[in-house]
Amino acid sequence: LIECSPQHQIPNIIKALKGVSARLLFLKHPEIKRYLWGGNLWNPSYFVATVSENTEEQIRNYIQNQQVK
């Protein structure tokens, strides 16, 4: 979950998060790149939705209870 002010442009935030996380992962584990289609870690798509205080805890619980498949 990310909290940002209306002045921030969501596409720029997503681009930065995806770029930095991919760069750090590839630096630590360069062998991963050969298993990825086109060498890209992230799909260019993303989903954004607003969350009220009432649903924030439910979403946090959902994220924290995800299991690795």
C-alpha cells in the first residue's frame, strides 16, 4: 500500500518502484534474467484503487496472508 499526495503522479511512482526493485534484484541475482521473457521482471501494467480507512485493514490482512505458490 502506498500513500501519496494528489500532487504525485501515480505512473511516475509505479515506474520508480518497478525500476528500482528490478535493478536491485538483478544486481543480487543476475541469473534470473535468463528465465524471464525479454529479460523484463515486471509487466508494464498496474492497478490502482483508492482505499478508505474502513477497508485498509482488510487489504493489509489480505496482503500479509498471501502464501507463496
